[in-house]
Amino acid sequence: MDMNENKYEIMAEIFKAFADPTRLMILKLLSENESMCVCKIIEELKKPQPTISHHLNILKKSGLIRARKKGTWNHYYIVDPKIKYIISTMENVIGENK
Amino acid sequence: MDMNENKYEIMAEIFKAFADPTRLMILKLLSENESMCVCKIIEELKKPQPTISHHLNILKKSGLIRARKKGTWNHYYIVDPKIKYIISTMENVIGENK
DNA sequence: TTACAATATACAAAAATTTATATATAATTA
DNA sequence: TAATTATATATAAATTTTTGTATATTGTAA
């Protein structure tokens, strides 16, 4: 069987983006809000600003979210609507195994 | 908004199980083979036995796979068929963004 | 029994990740 | 222009993860 490892490295990168509670909470917020500025995300999650910025950057580099600048504000939003689907599928997996 | 962090910690644990190329390759093999013994997985992936055992253990602890013992052999298999679905959904996300 | 084969576990070094503090930058307003 | 606000970046300590070597365990067969 052809185990094209590179393909699975790329996939693993995307799964890694999801593999952190803070990032999942950010994705949850973004999936319910069309777009959000960093300050609003900080307010909701009550974590230090550089921590949030760091996680936003990881999500952005993974291709899951993008940013649109408006003055000083930076509004982040989810790129692919399937992301919501991945999250809810994962919620089902949890529901059935725990 | 209620950001029940514990829920996202549990979800992150499951995403973490997927977030490694070796584990993704193991899941891919198991998703195509009903069940496989460790020696067969080692043969396919050409990695040291303790490395494979370690990853199998992570997948087992995450609840994604289980083992059934047959003599000296240990046969691993996927628990939830939705796992195949998660992987193929992720493959689609890759396909569209890259 | 003893030897062997399949697998698990212990363990340690290397690498990657998370978090927070300090600092920089850039846009806006006074 | 100076001060302020929103955000990014640098960086370092702490933690977690990955990998491989050595070793233990367990079941089978001689």
C-alpha cells in the first residue's frame, strides 16, 4: 500500500490546529459570529492578549481562518464552512464514547 | 456565552489523537482492513516497533481504536465508523484549500 | 522447561508546543 | 505631533510530545 507520508503530514497539521481547547473555543466563537475582532475574543475567553493572538496566528497559518483589517481592529473569520461540520461531528464522537 | 472549557479540553484530546502523521496512517490502514496485528502495521509503515506500539496506545486511550488479543498477536481495530468520515472530510478540506 | 516471537513498557534525549511578560507596530484621536 | 488603543511579535520558561534503545512480558512451540 502506498503510504504517501507527506499527505498525512499535511492532514496532521490541520488536525493540530484543532487540537487545543483555546483554539476550539475560538473556532466555536467564530462559527457563531460571522467575524470577531481580537478584543472581543479576549473578552469572551478571558485569556491574555498575546495568548489569543498566538492561537489566532496558528489557526490562520493552518488556513482555517482569515483576518480582515478595519482600522486598528482585526476581524477574524472562518474560511471553510465545513469546519463547523468537523466540530459537530467530533462532538458526536464524544457523545457516543464517553 | 458559556465557554464550558472542559468540553473543549475533551474535544482537543480527540483531535490530538488525529494530529500526528503516523497515527493518521495507522487509522488509514485500520479503516481499510477490519483489523490488523501490530506486526502488520509495522511492516506497512516501516517504523520501529516501540514507536508503533506507542502510537497505538495513544489511539487506544483516546477511544478511537481497540485491541483484541489472539495468542501473541494483538489485533487493533477502529471503534467508531464515523472516524473514516472525519478523515475523509478532512481530506476534502485539504483538497480545497491547498 | 527452554527458546522464541509478538508486543508492551520504561526511560531519556530531542523536538515541539503553550503560556505569559515585555516590547514593538500601526491606526486613530486629541 | 503626542497619546492612546488594538494588535502583533520576540522571547523564554514550563510542559508536552515524539522517537528510539533497552528491557520486560506473555503466549507458543520445541
